[in-house]
Amino acid sequence: MMPDQEHPVLELDSTDSWNLLAGSELGRIAVSVGDVPEIFPINYLAHEGVVLFCTAEGSKLVNLTINRHVAFETDGFTEDFAWSVIVHGTAEILPNGAQTEAAEKLLQHSWIPTVKYVFVAITPEQVTGRRFARGPAPDRW
Amino acid sequence: MMPDQEHPVLELDSTDSWNLLAGSELGRIAVSVGDVPEIFPINYLAHEGVVLFCTAEGSKLVNLTINRHVAFETDGFTEDFAWSVIVHGTAEILPNGAQTEAAEKLLQHSWIPTVKYVFVAITPEQVTGRRFARGPAPDRW
């Protein structure tokens, strides 16, 4: 089902949302530190129900996200439609050797070469998504 | 100056960062609510030193961002390079009639048709950016 000019925003169920997320590789993770938000772009891989990313050991990103609530967003668009998926969950460092195959795949498409790294998994508590029809603005009230 | 395989990440100054931000139109705003992060995609316009966006009156996005610290991110990439710009600042609703010309421009390229809307301005306290060389992962330690 697609949105149209009459119903320009369509709420997606968690399965459709996850499938869109799984087809992309660039997202942003938001974290809250003393009620001040931080945001970081990440290359990620959707793998067996978690959002996996890697980052430098000891980085600010690791220190701020681990064992905390995080919000994660990814999006995409074509000429006619746009979509956005948001995950709420918690992040944890994976033990060495875990997720090896997925980890190698992730490393191969990451933008940022990193020599000493850790893998972090975001375990979703909620996955939501919306698809938008892109079009001219309607008449205003 | 461009990053390369030897120096794959280049920190950008605030002017270069702002110019990259000003050339794009889709970003994400992060906000912290009781130490839990939220994230929203937004269409935006860089205008006279602020990041301007519009959203439905009374929306969750408005309620959560106004008069709060926000973090805002936008990014882009080509085959060889990627960049990301992050703004830390505060958000406030603009009075009716303010920013009229910019507002019209913003409405014309917004994805989400909205009939009753408010304009919100993010006033930056800090603008940072990084440019990445996209390439294969280096040898690991």
C-alpha cells in the first residue's frame, strides 16, 4: 500500500519498517546525556533482529551509547516517495568473536577505516516507520 | 582539502560545515526527554544562520523540541567521499509572519504536506563537520 495526495503519510507496521531498514546502510544514532541530546551518523547492518555497527574502541560514540537508551533513524527516498524508520532500544558492546560473519560484511561497507574497533548491537524495543508521498504543499487554512 | 586513505577523516571548520549543511535539505533532529533520546527526520532550510523547519501545529516534534537543547545532523556522499555535519543548539517557534520568504521556499520542498503548521528555528551554539574518504578497511592490529 502506498501513500497518495489524499493520504500523504502512511504508518508502516514493524515488519515493513524493519525490511526498509534492512535494505539501507547509513543511519543516525541519538543518545541522551544529562538531558542533552547527541547524534552520530553510523554505517550499520541489520542482522538477526539487531542493528549492528562498528566504531573505534574508546570513541565518544561507544562511551555515550553503551547500556543506554538510544534512538536510531534511517531513511530513503525516490522521486515520488520517501520513508523513514525509527528504532528505540538499547546498545551494548558485543564480545570479541561474536557475529563474525556479519561483522566482516559490516566492515567491508563502512565508510570510516578503523584499525581498533568494537562491535555494538542495538536491540530494538520498538520499530516504527512512515512512508510519505512527495508532492506540492496543499492549500493552507 | 580532501581526505585520503592516509588521513581518511578530515575535521571541517564551522564555515565549511555550514556550507555543506546549506546545500542539503533533509536532516534529523535529536532531542532528550527525561534522559531518553528521540529522533525525527525533517526537511530544513539553512537561512541567515539558523536551521529552519516547519511541522504540524501541536505535533510531538514541536512539543519535544521547543526551548530545549537539540542536536541536528545532515549528511551526504559521493562515490569517493562522505560528509556529516552536526549542529548543537536550541529550538524555538517563530512568530507568525516571520521569515516569510524563507518559509515559502521551505514549504515548497517539504515532503510532508501540512495544512496547519508552525515554523521552528534551530539557533546553533556549535557547528561541526567531518569529511570521510570512502575506501576499503585498513589492515587490523
